[in-house]
Amino acid sequence: MRDHACAAVRLFAPTKTPRYAPAAYPVPDTESLRLAALEKSRRRGRRVARRRVALRWLGWLFTRYILPLAVTLGLFYLGWLHFGSHPVVPSGATGQPPLTLKPENSLHLKEIP
């Protein structure tokens, strides 16, 4: 029992080590910090520039090809809905006999004057 009590006291006892570990690397000087910040700024600038160029190309591609294609397909679809939705009436439903071709009525047998 005494061993458990000692373990608990040791668990919550203050430690002798400092709160913050000493720096593993020396503190950088101001010039190296300035150069690192400048390099990071340049990298970010290049990344932003690449993103802007990509967006410009996508905008050009959209207005040049995708938008006209979408408008054309939309107009074809509307035409198909308008003209393709009418029911097809069979020839027998009009009351007239269906049109038949006879050999004597063909154009290639008649002579041209």
C-alpha cells in the first residue's frame, strides 16, 4: 500500500526540468528571417499568378467553346420538344387511301419530250 502512495506522490510532484526545452537551433538573425519571408512571399505570388492565369484560360475556354455548345444543344433540345412532340398521324386515319406506287406511274419509264 505504501508503494502505491509513493507512486502517487511522485506522479504529482513538481519536476525539476524547465517548462520550456532549450532551443535545438540557434535563433536566426534578422537577415535570414527577412530572406525567408521574401522567398515565401515570392512563392505565394507565383502560386497566385498561376491560379489567375488558369482562371483566365478557363474563362476563355468557357466563352469560346462551352457556352456556344450549350446554347446550340439547348436550342436543338427546344426544337425537338416543340416539333418532335406532335403525334404522327398514320395515312389511313385521314380518310384517304394510302399512296401506292404503280409501275406505270414511275418517272423513269416516261419519256421526256
